[in-house]
Amino acid sequence: MERKILHLDLDAFFCSVEELLDPSLRDKPFAVGGNPQGRGVVSSCSYSARRCGVHSAMPMARALALCPDLIVIHHRHGLYSEYSYKVMDILRSYSPLFQQVSIDEAFLDVSDLPQHAEEIAREIQARVDREVQLPCSLGVATNKLVAKIANDFGKSQAKSGQAPRQITVIPPGEEAAFLAPLDIQALWGIGPKTSQKLREQGIHTIGQLAALPIAELEAYFGNNAQEMHARALGIDSSPVRPEREVKSVSNEVTFTRDTTDSELLRRTMRELADKVGFRLRKAGLAGSAVQIKLRYSNFETFTRQTALAQPTDLDDVIYAVAEKLLEENLAPSRPVRLIGVGVNRLSPPYRQLSLWDDDL
């Protein structure tokens, strides 16, 4: 049976969420990310900002130099996670063969559904727009590799300055023809260094790569030559892997400047505990141990953990335990580079019923 694989990517996800909550940002150049005075980078930028040359992973200071009118918004990961969960819940409703690969990307195997894959993709896109009010694009193909590349290609062809909202379909049997004219770096497994070596030999497209004998490919990919040749032809048998069992939930943050400010550390720990608690409740889980992680300016890292009397998913409980661990283990004079909070030993949440609980 021919597989039907979808790849969904939320368009400029962080910025789309911010725009949804503050419509005055619409059509303005803005970026979500870290402090431009420190080591902050652009996590996401609006399509108006992209016209100025701003892109994700760019230092925020550089982004402001390119676009002086750029509005900088500090990222709110807890908020983005909430919207991500809403979108992923829509995908899960179609098939258990669902694989989330990042906060704004996922694969879905709909091979067992009777509808055409493109029809399902359009339905999903409409539901995400209607129920979550966020734009998304989808790639449709017979495998994960081609679905992902198709989606990236479709988005790149969209009109600049606005959310792509693309659906790009590669029919069965047309995988190699679709990939052939694309740049070699579009292919999984080819990074900048390998790309440079191939270009030096006059190999610029995936089609040119596919035409090389496997013996020649071994010079670039070693034992992976056979697999890379198959990929260049659009062949990929990797399954859509359902979510693995979650063993722990954690969040951490790297400061723009190393700090000894105990108040900042506590505030940050409070925010992290809130995020961990939210993720636990959303996943229907609770944890029986709380852990903190500290990394000092010399990159020395240590973790400390405390067991709980009963599982919890409550922000206040997580924070109280984490704060106590911080007080007991923090070296006050040593600058901290990174701080993290986590919960493990997961299980369904424990709830003691009161006399007023309805769910008896």
C-alpha cells in the first residue's frame, strides 16, 4: 500500500501567536527572541522583518542594525507551548501515527484513512486556522523525507511579506523528478561542509548527486553512501514514530550574562517551575521527584534531586522544592550561566477527593 505522509509546519509560529494576541503587530517588522544588549538571538521574526533581511538564529543586535524599526518581543515559551499543544491535538485526532519533531513541526501518517492525502491536509489546515487561529503549511508525499522537503519548498515559493499557508503535494512516483533540480543542501544529511566539497566538484543539485555511482558517494558519505543515494532518489522508508513514553519533564534557560543575582535566579526558577507544571498537567502526568540543574560560568554543571511524598503536577509544589534545593546548593559568589528545573519518576496525577468532588 502506498503511504500517505503529511508534514505540518506552523508559519512563523512564535510571531503568529504574538500577532494573534496583539493585532497591532500585524504588518509590522518584529522579532521574538532574547535581549539585544546581551547574547540574545532571533527565535522567530515576522514576514515584514524578513523583507529587511532578518532571519531566525541571527544575533538580535544584528537584526536591529538591519531593521532599526524592529520591535523586539521577549519570548514566552509557556504561551507558545499552549498553542502548540492545541495544534498537535488536532493532528492526533486523525491518526495515532503522529510524530512531533519540534514545537511547531510534526509528521502524520494517514495511510489508513480513505480520503486523499491532499484532502486531509486541506481539512487540517482549515481546522488549525478555525480552531487555533494560526497559519500553517503542509507537505504531502509518500514518505517523510519528501513531505518535509516539499513543505519547505512550497513555503519558499510563497509571496513574501505574509504567511505562506501552502499545501505542496508530490504525487507517488514523482519524488525523484521533484527533488532533482533542488539544491543539494535541501537533502537530509548534507550540511555546509559536505555541501562545499560537493560544489567544488561541480555537484550543485540533488539530481546531480543521484546520478553519481555509489562508489563515488562513499568519498563524501562513507558507510552512508547507499542511504544518501536512496534519499537523492526520494526513497525513504523511515516510519512515523508515535510519541515515546515521557520519562521526565524539564525546562532550562541560559542567561544572556552570567549572574550571581539570587533574586533573578529565584524569579527564573519560578517561571521554569510554572512551565514544567503546565506541561505535566497537559500531558496528564505527575512526578515524584524534583530536580534542579545549575551550570556555572566555567561550564561546571551539577544537578540535585529530592523525592516527594506523593506525585505532583502543581507549580507551587515544584517551585517550593526547587527553591529549597537552590538555597542548599547554590555557591553565592559563583556566577551562574544556566539554571533548570525538572520533574521525573512520572505517573498519572494523584488527587485526594474532597467531599465536594463531583467525579466520584
